[in-house]
Amino acid sequence: MVDKHNKEFVAIGYECMGEFGIEGRRYFRKGGDNRTHQIHIFEQSNHKDINRHIAVRDFLRTHPDIALEYGELKMELAYRFSEDIEGYCTGKDAFVKQLEKDALLWYQNNESYKTR
């Protein structure tokens, strides 16, 4: 359904990346090498991936120290693997997996946060 709107996303500067590694997702990015925007679109019934993305986003927003650590890791990896996206992804894999676990646990246990 979303794919029929790809031309509209392109018209406002987005690159349409398809599923881009996550089945059922549509991923759009803007800004080229200096990416400024990302859009992840999931089927409304895909609670697992939606909650995972929201949990990580909100966790990083409320834990600036971890957000800084993650940003520094990504910068280091981008420098080291500027021509090797697989090396970049492999380099952050363990951090991201732990981040997702921590974020989901925090999100599930923080009912007061979710109702704001």
C-alpha cells in the first residue's frame, strides 16, 4: 500500500529503500551522505517492530549518556568503515542488540512514561 506513494516521497527528497533488512517495513531516508531524516513505516498490526522502534527512540531520548555513547560508536565506525557498510553494521551489532533489550525492558516497565 505504501509503495504506491514512493513517487511522492521522492518528490520531497526521500530515497525509497524498500524493506531494507526488516520484512514488512518500508524505509525512507533523506539527506544522502549527511542523512537528516528517516521514516520507518510498518503495518499497523506489527506491534513487535513498532514497539521496538519506539522503545529505542524514547529510551535514547531519556538516557542522553547512552545516546551519546551510541552516537560516538556510529561516528567511529563510519570513519573506520567508510566504504564497508557490512563492517559498519557488524561493528554496532552487539551494542544495538543490547540497546534494544535495555530499551524494551525500560519501556515495558515504565507505564507512567507511556501514558504521558
